[in-house]
Amino acid sequence: LCPPGVLPLCRRPPAWDRATRPPPSPLQPPGLPLASCRSFSNNKIQVELDESSGVAMMKLKSPPVNSLSLEFLTEFSISLEKLENDRACRGVIITSAVPKIFSSGLDITEMCGKSMEHYAEFWRAVQEMWLRLYGSNMVTVAAVNGSSPAGGCLVALSCDYRIMAENPKFSIGLNEAQLGIVAPFWFKDTFVNVVGHRVAERSLQLGCLHPAPEAHKLGLVDELVPEEKLMEKAAAVMAQWLALPDHARQLTKTMMRKAVLDRLVAHREEDIKNFITFVSKESIQKSLRMYMEMLKKRKS
């Protein structure tokens, strides 16, 4: 069901060969202690799988801001692979264990003052995270319970459905232009597929971060709900998606996303080289250093 050469993790048996389970109850959000729950955790990602519903909860837990470091990205991809290969799992809800932040995006320290080899390893991990999440056979729901700029926005965009906490202080968007960075073509493609060409063009050029109400109006997120109702709503949405036959939904998802996935797969090494060339420029390094200094001043 996955595009050739994209996701080895998708080589599990087709979903229609597995026993059909009842969808999760919208009144029982995944993640609550249940006899049928299995959990595994590492430094930055916590996962709890409710085997009775087939729904996993993946919590991002890398304080202070869930930045996408090399270690975080590696653990994210490994956790997703475990769930993809688990016959008991049909869907995953991704949310944050850190208050007021979903994910702050790519870890700037991974892109500043490092070797070419490190830049290549880091960017390959970013690609891998996106390929696995965007091409997943599972139903993926983002429960965005805080701000989500840049790479954090990409994580949400890569899911099948996005629900955001109804808080005007929370914002989401691909704001790379504000840092003097150009969003890669596959970031752009993912964004365009969600909000359309004109909204994406304007938002990317201006590096916009959209407050939650505006993000909903633009279609960047599918629903806004009060923060205390977020997980209950995510469970209800998951139940709706899992009520359909897996094979029909998976084939439709592949049909919709295959061209975008294939484009990165075909140009993966070129994309890595472009990233290294771009991020190594002194002007970009200077921008990143200035941004890190600004963050340090904020903290102090």
C-alpha cells in the first residue's frame, strides 16, 4: 500500500487480513489506564497502546519545547515503526506532554556550527520522520495542545486530521522565512495539499504563524475545541475514521499522497545536498546564531 521504496515499516500484513475491532468509544479517550493497555517509552517519546480499540497515544515529551533534535526524530520514527508493525494498532493520536507547546520545530542547535556529516545525518532523520508519518497506513490524528511552528507544524500537517486547542495564544504555521530559511519543497507540498496554493504561497513567503482561530478559518486545522475536551474529541474523530474498512481508507490515502511521497524519495540525496549547501552558508549560520542569542536573552 505504500509507495515503493518509501516506508519499509509498511510491510505488515494488509489490514483487511486482521480481525476487525469495534472502534474506540468517544467517551473513553485513549491513554486512560486500561487492562488492555501496553506502553513503551524512551527519552523523548511516550507511547500507550489500547489493544481493545487499536488506538495508540503518542506523547511528545522533550521539554522545554519538544524541539526536533536528531535524538527526538530518531525516537519518533522508531516509535512509529513499532506501532506500524503491531497488528493490534490501527490508529495513533499524537499530542504533547509539555504544557502550551506541541512542538517548536527543528532544533536550531543541530543546524549551527556542526560538521557536514552531522547536517546530512540530521536532515536524513527529518526526511525519515516525514516519510513514515505522511505515508503511514494507520489513521493519524494530531491533537495540537499548544503552539506548533515550523517543523512542529509539519508533524501536524502530516497527519490525517488536526484538532487544535481553542486558545488564541496558541499558533501554528511554517514560519521558516522569518529565520531566513526556505521551507523545502516537501514541506511546501504538504502545506499546499492541506490549505491550497494561494494560502500556502502567502503564508510561506511571509513566514506566518497563525493563531488558532485563524488557522481553523484557513483550513490549517480541521477543528478547534476547548483544551479540556481535546482528547475526548480526538478519540471521537478516531472512532469515526476507524469505522471504515481499513483497506479502502489506506488505498485512498496512498492514492492522495503517493505523488508527494515519491517526489522526495526520487530526490532524497539531492535534497540532503541542497540542505547542507544552504545551511552551511555563512549568512545562514549568522542568522541562526542571532536567533539562538535572542532565545537565550528571552530565557534570561
